[in-house]
Amino acid sequence: MNKHKGAGSSLPHHLLRRFGPLAGLLLLCAVLAVLSDHFLTFDNLVNVFRQSAVNALLALGQLVVIVTAGIDLSVGSILGFCCVLVALLVKSGVPAGLAIPLSLAAGTALGACNGVLLTKLKLPHPFIPTLGMMNVARGLALVISGGFPISELPPGVRFFGAGAVLGIPAPVLVVVLFCVLFHLFLTRTTPGRDIYAIGGNAQAARLSGVPVDGRLNAVYALSGFMSAVAAIVLAGRMNSGFPLAGAGAELDSIAAVIIGGASFFGGVGSVGGALVGALIMGVLRNGLNLLDVSAYWQTVVIGVVIVAAVWVDVLRQRASRRIGE
Amino acid sequence: MRQRGVGIPACRAGNRGDTRARVSPRGGTRQARVLTPLLILLAACGHSDRKKTIDIAVVVKALDSEFWQRLKNGAEQAARAQPDVKLAVLAPEREINIDQQVSILEDQILKRISALAVAPAGVAEILPVLDKAKGAGIPVIVLDTDIDWPSKLCYIGTDNRLGGRMAGEYIANRLGGRGKVAVIRGVLGVRTHEERLAGFQQALAAAPAIRCVAVQPANSERAQGMSVMENLLTTHPDLRAVFATNDQMALGAMEAVAAHKLEAQISIVGFDATREAVRAVETGRLAAVVAQNPERMGRAAVDEAVRAAKHEPVDKRVDTGTALVTQENAARFLK
């Protein structure tokens, strides 16, 4: 009896959660395809993927953080810092093959600082350390660059933003690679499952033997690492390391994760969802660009979409609770 | 027991995430099913819709200030005069959002527009996408901020170095050749601001008793201009003049100076001559502003772009003019 009820309530609920964001993306694509005859072309779809790549990479890091019921406000600034760092390194003669790993390490280290501040200093909420890091990393980016963009990067860095393999843009390949890795990590490994457990109930996870602090440190380091990955893609795409890179990107990445069906309360969220969320934002921007709609209206629309996505989630939860009763 | 009981549902959430991520391939076939009829429909529309219009895109750095709005008006005016021209004026949200400008350009290039006029938000960051425009056979006109890009057809804009020099000479005169001055400048590395600064410093070189004590960036934004000015007033209370490389920052600086009741001591010179700034010059709250002619810039952008689209000869360089607005002649700029 009980089991029956459970299945009945979880089926539509389950479907909505699984297909909700994707259905939204498809609907959006259909509408844009009708409105603009440039939208559904191969070149444009490649464009959308390329333009969404940086946000998608940041969203993967942000996803892991949000699944633990945390938030990382520093991803845009760490991106800015690493973007400048990789450009400075290659400009000072360090080969790209070394400059890139060094920048990835720097991003990871800054992210790990967030984790340590949270778990060792026991700051009350991840908002605080990552807000601090948001300012510190942006400031450092401005300091090491003197405020100037560092442009004309060598092919080794440019490849990740502007190159292509068999006609597929390198940034798209980077996104696909990390999506697969993150998906496997979150679903097939013990640390990945622990992350969901921490988000579901940190206290319970701790009592059942999950090394919560260690996992949290790793989660924030991972988010820093993804910011650095995004930084290299962006530097390559723009042929420049500019200190204001990624200004506001933290909010875009949070929006992508939330639109993709993750819960701010933790424990829920998937790689596919975050990717779809980033694509929804990218498709919206691209479609509105094609329709010559001003960037200001784009911001309005994205704001509405974020609220609508969460509202649908609230409705869904309320409905499933009602069925449960 | 209890511990595991709570832990397990949380883990199951992980599995749920897992299944959801696997949706995409299925979504793909679905997409194809939905989109194929749409594609056919679109192809049909495309045929019936074929007209001989000239699509021009003018992509500027932002539309959040009067300068860009006036440029937009000028462009729209020119486009209205030519019925076969379809114009889009687009910009990122803020001048610092270079990557957003790049995305806008990519999307316009994809539409195979007839010609493109762009005010580059970043002088180097934008070059790869301009190369793409060239690859797509779209003529590119550079607007407002000049760049070293060999394929540009034309540069339309103010002689910024001259404008900066006019500001410098005016301040040197006003101070009687001595005193401390400071510069509040726009985004570092952007050539318009570099040139205005260089022109200003060149003018000051002729007045050795004037010392430029600080050059601080405020990203062309008003609020930042105000806070930078507040800091300058703290460090240099004996400051006599400030040159802001755009009006927004000048107006912000003006507020800070007014809050400290130092209007009599400090002369502020701006750049752009927006209506608000010119009114402030008229009432004596700003000492002067260097006027650009954004309407003319917008008109020239569309006119030259149309010529380029029609493969007619295009002027290599269009100087849209510079003038100094002071209290005496301010009324003329407000007409």
C-alpha cells in the first residue's frame, strides 16, 4: 500500500525533474527556430555551444558546491585571476604546456582556500569565505596585470578557446570531457555519492562516517579548478588575459545550476541538468542576439527564467507532497 | 540504523541525478522529431521573405549612457533616410563585458549581415572575431575606439589625442600654469582612454609647474568616478584640477567634490559633452567638457557601412570633430 503510493507520487515528480529543464530548452529552441531563420543552422548551434562553454565549465564546479548545499561566489574572480596568470606566464616565456597546469594549480589552490576557510575557521556559511575570495582573487588579478589586458597569446593557449578538432570547437570538447568526468565522479565514486549525502543531511552524513570536512575542501578546490579550466578556454577564445574577465560570471553559473533543477538546499542536482541550464542561458542570449534584442532585455528575460525555473520546482514539490498525503 | 536510514535517501538523490543526465541522447532524437517540420517551415518562409535589404549592425560598447544613445540615434536617423537599410544597434550590458560583445558579433556574423560597424570594447580581445567577420566576407568599420587591425575598412571617431590635449591646455591655462592635477580614466588598455590621457599629458608637459599626482581608473562608470574622487580628495587635499576621460566619471567626481564643498578649489573637465555634463558646465559645476559628436559618428557609421556593403569606395578615416564646451558657449551645445 505504502509502496504503491510512493511509486505513484514519484513518477510524475520524477519525470518533471528529469525532463523539466530539457523540455524547457527544447521549447525555447522551437520558439527561436520559428522566430529566426538563422537559429537552427549548424554554424549557429556550434556558436551557442562555444558561447556557453565558459558558463558550462563554471556551472560544473558550482553544481558540486550547490549539491553540498553550499555556494561559490568566487568562481568569476578566480577565472579572472587564472585568465591573467596564464597570459602573464606564457608572455614571460613559460611554455603553454607548463603555464596551463600552473594556472590550473593556482585556481585549485584558491578554491581549496575557500574550503579550508569554511571547514577549519568554521566560518558560518560558504557565502562568507567565497565572498571574501571573490574580492581577493579579483584584486589579485588587477594587481598582477596592473589592470591591463595581456593579449596576443601563443597557439598552445589559443587552441583551447579558438581551436577545433575535426570541425568541433575545442571549448565544446573540453565541456563534453568534463561533463563525462563529473558525471562519472558524482554517480560512480564514493566521494561523489558522499557529496550528495552531505547535501542531503550533513549531520547524518558525518554520523554515518562520511569525512565531511575533507569532502567539502575537495569540493571547493574542484570548483576553483573548474574556474581555472574556464579561464584557459576564455583566454584562448579572446586571445587575451584580461583582469575583468568573468565579472558577474559567478551569478551566471549559479543560475545555470538552478535552472538545471538543482536544489539550493543541497542533495539534488545533476551534470545533465547543469549543462542544460547553461545551454538554456546560452540559447536565450544567442537567440535574442539573433533577433537584435538589446542586452538589457536579455538580462530581464534570464531573470524571469531563473525565477520561473525555481517556481516550477516549488510547484512540483508541493504537488508531490499533496499526492504523498 | 537511524543514521543509515537518513543517509540512504540522500545517496539515492545522487542516482536520480545519474539517470537524469542520461536523458540527453533521448532528448536528441526528440529534438530532431520536433524540429524537422520546423526546419521545413522555415525554409519555406525564407524563400517568400527574400528581399534586397542591406543589413547593417552597429555594435557599440554599451548603451547605458547618453553618448551611446546619441550615437544610436544618429545611426537610426541615417538608416531611416535609406529605406532599403535594416539597422540593428546592439551592445553588451556594460563596457567591461568584452566576452558578451564578442558573442553578439559572432551572432551577427552568422546572420551574414551586409556590413558591420563596431566600437571595440577590448582592442585585442575582439580581433579574433573580426577575423571571422572578414572570413565571412563582411566589411568591418571601426567606430569610436581605433584598433590595429589590418583589415578594417575605415575608422570613424573623435581625434581623442587632440581632445585630451584640449583638456590639458584648458586646465593649464585655468590654473595659471601651476598646481596639482589628477586624471580619472576609463578601462585600462582601451585606446580611446589611452589617447585622451596621452594628449592630456602632452599638453601638461608644456606646463612644468603643473604636477599630475594620480591617474586612476574608474571604468567609465559614474559611481566609481565618485569613489575614486573621494579617495583622491583624501590623499591630495590640495588638488586643483581633475581630468576625467569621460563625462560619467566627471559627473561622479563632481558629486564627490560638491560633497566636500571644494567646488571653488577644484576644476573638473570631462569628455563627451553629454547633455547632463553640458548643463553642469553651464551652471559652473564642471569647468569644461570636450565635446564629441556621437550623432555624427552614428550617421557616418551607417553611411560608410552602406557604401561598403554596396562595394563603393569608403573613406579611410572619418574625424567626427572635437570642441571644448565652457560656460561661455555651453548654451550652443544644449540647443
